[in-house]
Amino acid sequence: MYRETEIIKEATPGSNGEAGVFTINVGPQHPATHGVLHLVITLSGETILKVEPHLGYIHRSIEKMCESLTYRQFIYVTSRMDYLSAHINNHACALCVEKGMQIEVPPRAQVIRVLMDELTRIASHELWWGAMAMDLGAFTPFFHAFRERESINDIMEETCGARLTMNYMVPGGVMQDIHPNFQNRVKEFLRLYKRKIHEYDELVTGNIIFQNRMKGIGLLTPEDAVSYGCSGPTARGSGVSSDIRKVLPYEIYDKLEFDEVLETGCDSFARYVVRIREMQQSIRIIEQLIDTIPEGDFQAKTKAVLKLPKGEFYTRVETARGELGVYIVSEGGTTPYRIKFRSPGFSNLSVLDHIARGSKIGDLVAMMGTLDLVIPDIDR
Amino acid sequence: MWSLSHIANEIHTWLSNTFNPTWTLVIEMVLAGVAVIGLFAALGLVLVLMERRVAAWIQIRLGPNRVGPLGLLQSLADTLKLIVKEGLTPDGADKVMFNVAPFIAMIVAMLLMAPIAFAKDFQLWDLNIGVLFVTAVSSIMVISILMAGWSSNNKYSLMGAMRSGAQIVSYELSAGLSIMTIVVLTGSLQVSDIIHSQGNGWWIFKGHLPVWIAFITFMIAVTAETNRAPFDLAEAESELTAGFHTEYSGMKFALFFLAEYINVFIVCAIGATLFLGGWMPLHFGSNNAFNDAMDYIPSSIWFFGKTFCLIFLIMWFRWTFPRLRIDQLLNLEWKYLLPISMINLLLTTAMAILGWHF
Amino acid sequence: MFLTDYIKDVTGAVKSLATGMKRTLYYFTHHKEIITQEYPDNRDTLVLPERFKGEVVMPHDEKNEHRCTGCTACELACPNGTIKVITKFDISPEGKKKKAIDKLVYHLELCTMCNLCVEACPSDAIKMAQTFEHSVYDRKQLTKILNHPGSKIMEGVE
């Protein structure tokens, strides 16, 4: 076992590791970790004394890889970080390059980017909803969530040519113009989504078992959320205003009407409700934009070889999981000198030990569900 | 008229004429054993397929449709796969207990078959404490689970087993109490008496609200007792990977799997016997034309129809609800189900004494 | 009062569970909501969108001519080293030497379908095909030579 005695001594002062305290390895191959996260849990019976996450099972050194790729090439790699919000990752990188190159993105490209971001956000939250219900032992919502997600994937496939790792954002705009069917398909999706939205409440949200499993567990105070660096729905479930789309608007988000979803419950249920309501806000944004995509270029004229001026550049966007920061250090060449991604999943995972202490194993699984962890995003 | 009891009587007469009484008894026992094992195999195949179909349709999928016509041979293929697989025994396991545990699960399931009336006058053993026998034997099930969990030398298994122990022991109380309501109304523990008392209407129609409450409590409690979702904490695949049978593979795993389905069948059969009249056709008081029409349907079809309706109910639970947490599970039993069923038993007793039921 | 709260709790809980069961029963009985596609069976009717990125191909016309000038823009654009352009020098009838491709080697096993090579190509010589069943028994079969044997560059493409 992993340094068993030290953990026990640390976790239970005065116990010296006897009587009913034991450690258990959850992962790297475990149904609830949704990937290769490894948690070493110290337990007393069913009660959790300590959770220690071990990372690195899917570390592909993406940051180092990016150093050898040009500013056009490195964007595609970031799709493999948080693969559920691939568009938004690509968007963050494109924004950073544009900031360095002082490229003006045409309005049409901006609108298309925002539309794609919001569709991705809905798709990501759909998958989270299904996977979370599955963590709690309800299998059916998983398949129902995939029905709606599938229609978003079809839209992506038609316009971007791929379903998950689209690589649609390029510095200066988007790679191709939207497909002629795009608007109709999106409206069709909106109709489908509105017809099915009440099922989410019927199957999961309103269910008494589900509410009892979620309410009052995994308490994360606003102070802790800030000090652990939580962002996205995890922080907003604790009432911390952290939506980059509102706080530091990029693209056209400052011209759009949508609410930053805030819940003050601080528990797992609050984080759940934030994501459910966020889907509706994304629908609202899409409805505002879908009929008014401006005419014009979908891509700004850029040089064949992009060279960022010497200096440091940082941009951040709101992915489905929280704040993604892209930090580029340039020496003036065609490839970045150093790239650092501030991924939301890493900070959100760090809070797990804090909120899980004293709860039961079943709750740990529920909490991990509400943190919405994507392991490749944490390890990079 | 063709019926199961008719066939049984024919066989019995033929055997009695051919052999002496001792040999007749021996041969009949062997035949009964073979029949039970055959029923087990058939039920395993049917129930697994049924579960997968129910799950698929609820989850807007098609379900098994590749093996055989309409995928009907799917569970046969699964069985074949499980037989061919290697049955591993972990190094640190307690070898004897580890290997014996699945068989105990099966033996318990087999014993429970004894007092169930499959059709009119077709029953293995109509003992005078039939219902008590069922409650007593079904609690042995927990021993096999504890053995499996303890001997696997795996923390996940052990936790699953401990959960299951706490769960089965507590839910037996309310299951027993809801069975008691029918015993109070009937005045007998014998299965055949209970069924005959429903000749003029099933208890669920005759017994007003208390029997309804007892029926609902019974269904919840037996769902928990058979470790089915939303009470599948002993397995809880998202928390404990597979709970008490994490280390089992091949045919030993299949035995646990089969025992689970057999137990579901048995508890549903008991529920159907107590509340829905077993093999008794649907009768209403003195409406003779209607009663005669109902009698034309063979009693075995009545029994299996009712049982499978209840099995569907349990499957429907499984594919709708999320799982409870261990403390909530025990709260539900001790704070809700147990007080409700105790008060309900009092109500039923008053009703039985005052003769308010039909 | 305690008792009314208790009863309210129980009825509320039962109601919430019944709503969920009603929803699943709806799907159990409404089979036209099933969205499963029976993939290998529907291969004949399966239509992929024309932008689907399956693999890189080089279109040839009926005279076995392609549009590739051998400029290696795709090779430079590729982040994974998927494409290797091997050039040769053709002798034109006038006796001038002209650069042309000998082989355009494409490693499908390295390709991530990012579309950057197609974007980079100045003469639209390569495009994405809508195939997706790429599995083979031997890895060597994934290394493909995109220009057909004996093909040459189209007239007028510089």
C-alpha cells in the first residue's frame, strides 16, 4: 500500500494506525474515476479520513510538445486536453496568438466561434449529467443525455468535419465557413432540447433519492473555493462569481444577454443546479445569435508563417469546467519558447480532499461527479 | 384438462405401479431435483434476457439482437462464455470458503423453491409453516455473501459484504412484518391455505389500504433483500467496482449472478402468492360467469404471469432510480419502513378481528 | 406538526419516484423513440457529411493527372510528420528540368485529421475523404502513396 502508515498517522491524530483504519486504492482503473485518476483513500469503516489524488497516468507532456509546433499547429493538440470542450480549448489558444499578433477577427468569425463554444458547453454538460447520474447508480439518464449530445455532435460533424476533436479554430477566425445547413440544424436541436428538458427534472433532479444524495454533502465554502483556485461551475455553486465571459469578456460576450448562474448552496446539489441552469443560458445565447450571423469573412487575412513578437501573452476563456488560461512566452520565432496551460480541472480536483473528509464512499463518488473532472485536462 | 398437477399425478401413479414405495419416493425426489435445476437454468436464461430487453427499451436502445432470432439466444451465448472462462482463485484468498460461497448461494435459492406453488396442486412440499420457512431460509443468503466478501481478501469485497450484511438483516424485519399482515388475515402459515383463502378475490383487492401498504413495503424490502438497484450497495459498481463478487470469475461468478436472478424470481413468486393469489385466477365475489371464464386460463399461466409482472416491477425500479447511500438505506428501513409496517400490522390485526375485510 | 410533516415527506418522496417511473415507462412502451443505428447493417445507407475528415487523398482525373506541384507546403504544415513529399526532376520535351513529385507518402497511422495540410495546399491537390473504416491487420498497409502510379501533374497547375 501507498505509504500506509504515514497517511494513517497524519489522518488520525493519536490513533497510530490501529483499529479499523485502512487505505484503499480507487483507480487508476475504476468505474467512478472516468479515466485514469488514482485516489488513495484512507477510511475508517465507510467514512473517509483522507483522499490523496495521484496524477500523471495520462500525462502526455502537451505543453512540451507545443514548444516544437508552430503557432498554427499547436492549437490542434489542445483538443486532447479537455476533450469534452475541445472547441473552447482551441479558442483560447487562437485568442492568445491573435493577441500577440494583433489580428482583428472578423465579426462573422467571432459569432461562429461563440456559437460553437456554447454548443460545446451544452454537449459537455450533457455528458456530465449522464455520467454523474451513472456514478449515483442510475444508468438510464446516461443514454438519454447522449441522445441530445448526439445531435450536437452531428452539427459539429457537418460543419467542422469531426465529432470530438474538431480543430476548427485557427488564428484569425475559423477554418471553414459554416455549412449551409448549420442554422437549420441548430434550430432543430433547440427544438429537440426544449421538448426533452423536463425529463431531466423528472428522471434525476426531482428524484428524492438523488436529492438526498446531493443536498448538504461536499460543502465548499466561498472562501475555500477562492483559496483552492476553483473556477467554473464548481466555484459558482459556492456563490463565487467567476465566469470569465462576464468578468473579462472576450469576443462578443459583452454584447450578449445572458446571466451568470450563481447558486449559494455550496453543496453538491448547488453545483449540479449551476450546470443544469448553465445549459439553459447557453441555449439563450445560441438563440440570440443563430438568426443574426453577420455576413463577411470567416477568417482574417494572416501571413503564411505566424511569428509572435518577443514577449509574454496570456488569455483566458471559460470552458465547460472553468477558467482555462493560455500563457505563451515568445522569443520572436515561429514556435513558442514556453507554453503553460492553466487547466480548470487541476484546481477543481485539489479541493476534493477538503470536501470529502468525513463523508461516505458513496458520497465521494457523487462529489467527484459534481466536480466534473476530465483526467486528460488535469494531467495534460 | 391438461395441467401440471395432472402430469405429476400420472407420473406418480406409473411409478407406484412399477416400483415399491421407497423406490418411488427416491425416483420422485431425483425427478424433483432435476426439475428444479432445469427450472433454474431456464429462469436464468429468460430473466437475463428479459432484464437486458427491459433495460434497453427504457434506455432507448434495441437490446440484444445479434445472437439467434431477435437475440433470443444471447443469454445462452453469455452462459457459454462464462463456462469457458477460467475461474480464478486469488492467492491470498481463503480457498475453501471462497470456492464454497457461490454454492451456498445456489443451495439457498434451491431450498426456497420448496414451498412455492407453481400451479393448482403442484407444489414440492406444502409444509404447514411454508411462509416462515421462506423467511428463515432466505436469511441464510447473507452468509454466502459474507463468506464471499471475507474470503476474497479484497477490501472492496469486504466492504460490499459488510454493507450487504447490514442491509439484509434490517430489511428482513419489514419484509417479515408485511408477510405477517397476510398471515394475520388468513390465520395460517401454510402456502396452500393462503392461496385458497383468496378464492373469492385476491388479498390486494380484499384487504383495503393496509394490504396495499404491506404490498408496497414488501416490494421495497425484497428489492433490498435481493441486492437489486436502487439498493444494490453490496455491488455498487461505481463505488466498489463489483462489491462482494469482485474477485469471482467464470462459472463461480455466474452462480452468484444466477442466484441473484433466482432470488428475484422467488421473492416475486412469494409476493404473488401472498398478495395476488398465487395460481388462483382472478375471482370477484359471486360473479359466477366471470369467475368461470377466468378459470379456463390454466393456473400455471396465472402464477407465472403474476410473478413476471412483479419481476418487471423490480427491473423497472432498477433502471429508473439512483442508488441510496448506506446510511440513508438504513434510515429508510428503521425510520420509515419499520414503523409504517408495524402500525400497519396493528391496523390489519384490528381489521381481521373486526372482520372489516371482504 | 411532526406527524403531518412525516406524512408529507413520505407522500412527496413517493410522488417524485412515481414521476421518474412514469417517464421510464413511457420509453419502455414507445419504441419509436429508439435512436440506435445498427451500424454494420446500415453501411449502404450511411451518409457522412461532405466535410467529414476521414483520411487525406489526392484526387486524380480520368487522364490520371493530379494537381500536386511538390511544393511541400503540406509537409511543413503537418504537426505530426504524417506527410513526406519525395520529389524528382522531370525533363520536359523542350529539354528543361522541372520539379515534380515522385511519391507523396502519407502515414495514416500518424494522422490526426486536423485538416491543416488541406488548408495549406496552394493548388488544392489534396482533400479529405469520407472513409472511416481504417483498421487493417498489418501496420504497413497504413502507409500510403497518394499519387497513382504513372500519374503526372495537370496542365496549367503551377
